[in-house]
Amino acid sequence: MSDSKQKPTPPAPQLPTVIEVRDLVTHYGTRQILNGINVDIVQGEIMVIMGGSGSGKSTFLRHLMALQMPTSGTIKILGNDVWDLSQKDLFGLRKKLGVAFQAGALFSSMTVGENIMLPLYEHTKLDRLTMQIMARMKLEVVDLAGFEDLMPSELSGGMVKRAAVARAIIMDPRILFFDEPSAGLDPVVSSQLDDLILRLRDAMGMTICVVTHELESAFKIADRITVLDKGDILFIGTVDELKKHPSERIQNLLNRRSEEAEIDADEYLRRLMGEKLETEGMSR
Amino acid sequence: MSERAKPNAVFRFFDRLGRLSVAGLEELGRYGTLLVESFYWLIFGHRIGQPVRIGAFFSEMMEIGVRAIGIVGIMAAAIGAMLAIQGIYSLKIFGAEGHVVFGVAFSMVREFAPLITGILVAGRSGSALSARIGTMKINQEIDALEVMGINPVRFLVVPSLLAALIMVPALTFMSMIVGLWAAGAYVNFALGMSLAAFLDQTISILSVNDLLHGLGKSAIFGLLIALIGVVNGFMVKGGAEGVGKATTRAVVQCISAIVVTDMLFALVATL
Ligand SMILES: Nc1ncnc2c1ncn2[C@@H]1O[C@H](COP(=O)(O)OP(=O)(O)OP(=O)(O)O)[C@@H](O)[C@H]1O
Ligand SMILES: [Mg+2]
């Protein structure tokens, strides 16, 4: 990989940077997961993070929301260096961040409404009626009005994700994070979620970071795309730049879907057998 | 792999022993940290706008304490009767079955009430705690709490810890009474001693010290149950299988910790 790809892309002019990542290195145990990453995320953009499974996308996202400390390198979120944050600053900072996790992560012992009100209940002194009204407003944003009294287990997968979005935006965060919003959803619901993400940026001016596997969805929503590969940044840039990129590796990544669709059954079986033999060989 | 010389059995044994000790120490450290952190949130939480919620505390008291009243009561009655039956049977050899009250009163109040209550609460709540927190961990609900700026220890752990600390002694006190009553009922049936006489004798035999011994150690059992349940829950990795393993591990550890602590208490108290 050439050096130039590791350099941070210059942020678009006149827009302030909300997250600044410099030389981010992370380990799980002794295994290095991220190998010195540089990214700037600017205000009001939708940054899509892509990459193969296990490339470190979720780990990277966790760093962007100060859920995890790096081995080395700096991360500045809204001007706060994560290394300098006290417990109290961290709470202050987190009120400005919202996250919708992959599986929703709604609290199963609370109703949808209570889930969405929880941040208000914990961080504000509003009275209950006001909180309920605010929760209903956010539920309307995600097209879930009227569902506040159901338990999360009574919702469908797509509804859980949308409820999680409502909870993520209840405090009107500056930055919103999504880990695989469309995983496990049918194309229609997934495209509704994409529309929702676009609406959140346009109507509320949020900066949004999205981790996704879905190329189609990435192309639809992204202002810029970051491609991770085994802990390195392969590419940062706009959708057009990505589509026109000369690198074979990136083009392979983009065409991965169509390639897989063309594999015939014989070839597939042979590959499975081959892999099986290979793993057996390794374990010996 | 194959190029490296195979370590011999002795080396492997010590290597394993070393690893296990380090892991054990690390886990002990986790318990200590969690305990300290819990007290921190309890005392200073409100100062940084993160008070421990009374509502959560009450619902935990309900879950750990009130809902266990039935089963703890039944078990305490069975143990009390068992002590009386066993006591009369063995004392009969010396023709001293009238002294059964001594044995029953001491063993129920100092040993069996705390022990049976602790073990039952460990089975009910130690496992429930680790299952609940473990499930929350794999569903990323713990992460969600953190990002919302809600400390999971304050939000999830402190209410349970406090509830266990109060409810286990309370249940133990109830077991003492129920157990003694059941023993009295059997003695009444077997020896014709009236229940009032049995209770009179019991009260004159027991000192406040005996009561405090039983209640004091049950408070420690409560603390152990909550801590072990919570730590195992937070350590869950992987999916539903991980939760299952953590739950089993929590119950086994809780009961072992309770029995060993009980033995240490007995040792110290009789020195
Ligand atoms: N808690 C953890 N402990 C140890 N290793 C971890 C942990 N979380 C992730 N890893 C490892 O770090 C690497 C990157 O994981 P990560 O979850 O960031 O990948 P990802 O790009 O999000 O993958 P996916 O698309 O499958 O979600 C993986 O090899 C994974 O095994
Ligand atoms: Mg992931």
C-alpha cells in the first residue's frame, strides 16, 4: 500500500472538523487491529465506513465515540482530546453523541417510550409530560408514532432499529453513529432507513458516521466513504472518486457482489472442499 | 509451531498454574474495583448528576427479597424440622432429648438460616443478575448505556448490590423465625413440649451475639452474591452460549464463596 493513502484527506473548505483521528493504533490483546489511522470528519457530512468483515470497522466506530481507548494516537471529538477527558467531561461529551447499534440495543425491560426517554430522564430535569411529548416527536421522525407503549420484543427488526434511532436522537446530538443500520433488513426497509439518515442530516444538520456492508446504501447516503482493509485505510473520498478509483483492490471490492453472483455450483463446492482441506492441513 | 521444542509436562504444569493464578488475581481485582466503584457512585453519584435511582433499588429489593420469601420460608421450615428430627433422634441415645432446643436454636440461627438463605438467593438472584447483565452486554445495551452517558455500574450494579446487602439478612431473619417455629412444631409433636415453652427456652439460650453472627455473615453473603453475579455477567463474551456459561459459573462461584465464607466465620467465631 502506498503512503499517500494513509495521509488524511484535506477537509472540505470552511467546514469545521468534528472528529479528528491521528495515527490511531489499537490492539485486542497482542493482536493489532488498527494500524495508524488518520481521518477527519467534518461537520454535517455523512461519512460511510466500509470494509470486509473483521477489518476493524466496529472497533474504529467505538473509538470515534470514545467507548474505547486506543493503544496510541489521538482522537479529538468536538475539540475534546479523549486522552484528556475526565469522567465528568466524558459525560458532558456523550450527551452530544447518539448511537444506533447494530441490533438496536434497546433495553428489553422497558417499553419503547421509556427507552427513548431514558437519556432525558437521566440528563435533564424535565417533567414527565414534556419528556413524553419529546419522545413522541422523535418517534414521529422515525415513523413509529403510537408505538411507545410496546415492549421492544413486540417490534419487528426494522422497527427496533428505527426505535433505536429515535433514542439516539432524543438529546439532539451533534454526531450520530450507526453500526450496520441495514444489516438483516429487507431492501425496502433498508432503503427507508437510508432516507431517514439523509433526512436527519438535512433537517437537523447532524454529522453522521455509518458503518455498512451495503454498497448500494453507501452510494446513496455517503458524502464521503472510508474503506478499511485489515486495519489500514485503503481509501477516503467521495462516491465518485471511489467509483473511478484506479486501484484494482478497490475495484474488486466494488465488484465483489457481482463476482459472487456468477459463481456456479461446481466451483462453489470445489472451493468449499478446498478450504476444508486447507484448514485441516493447518490444524495438523 | 512445529519448530519449537515441545515443552515438557512439568513446564506445562507450572505454566498453567502461573496463568491460572494470574487470571485468578485479575478476577479478584475486578471484584475489588467493582466494590469500590459501587460505593463511589453511591456516595458521590449525585454530585456529578448521576444519582443512584431509588426506583431501581426498590424493584431490586422486590426481585431479590420479596419474591424469594415463599421458597426461603419453605426451605427454612424444612431445615428447622430436619434439625429437630435429627436432634431428637441422636439425643435419645443419651436419653437427653429434652436438650434438643440447644442444638436447634444454635444451628438454626448461627448456621442454617444464613446458609440456606444465601444458597437460595445465589440460585435465584446470582444467576439472574449474571444472565441479565450478560445478555445486556452481548446485545450492546451496556455500550448503549455508556454512550448515553449513563454509568452501567451506577445504573445496574449499585441497586442490586444494595438490595442484596439488605434483603439477604432480612430473609435470613425470616428463615430463623420460620425454622425455629417449624422445629418447635415438631418438638411439640414428638415430645409434647408446648410451642410457647420451646420458644421461651430458645430465647433464653440465644444471645444477641448469636443473632448478629447469623445476620452479619448473611450480609456478606448478599454482597458476595451480587458481586459474583455482576462480575460474571460483565465478563460474558460471545453469544447466548456465553450467557449460559456465565450463569452457571456465577451460581457455582456464589455457593462456593458462601460455604467457604461460612467456614471462615465459624472458625473465627469459635477461636
Ligand atoms: N472485544 C474483542 N476482543 C478481542 N478481539 C476483538 C474484539 N472485538 C473485535 N475483535 C477483533 O477485532 C477485529 C476487528 O473487529 P471489528 O468488530 O472491528 O470488525 P468489523 O469490521 O466490524 O467486522 P464486521 O463487519 O464483521 O462487523 C476482528 O478480527 C475481531 O476478531
Ligand atoms: Mg462490525
